[in-house]
Amino acid sequence: MDRTHEPLSQLAHGKSLQWLSLYSTLRHWQRNRRTRRQLALLNEQQLADAGISTAQREQELAKPFWR
């Protein structure tokens, strides 16, 4: 039996790209939320080791997850 690969139609390809874009955006938001939660847990010494001031941390934590 011979199988061939048929390329996606333009419509199917466009829908695939839309889903991929949506998935990518959701993952980005999730990563923002997770890293900011971790940043909030750092103590002063850990912030200093990372080169982050308390004011910078507060600015980052004040941002909504989508930014």
C-alpha cells in the first residue's frame, strides 16, 4: 500500500496557525504568572544575587499576567 502526504488546505493551514498562536500566547501568560510568583518568593539576598532591586521586583509584580 502506497501512502502519500497531502498538504493541508489553505483553510486548514490557517486554522492550525491560529490554534498554534493561541496556544503560544496562553503558554506565555502562564510562564509570566509562574515566574512572577517565583520572584515574589525571593528574599533580599537572592534578589541581590540576581541583580534585582526591591523596586524592580515590585514593578514586575505589579504587571498583569498578559504583559
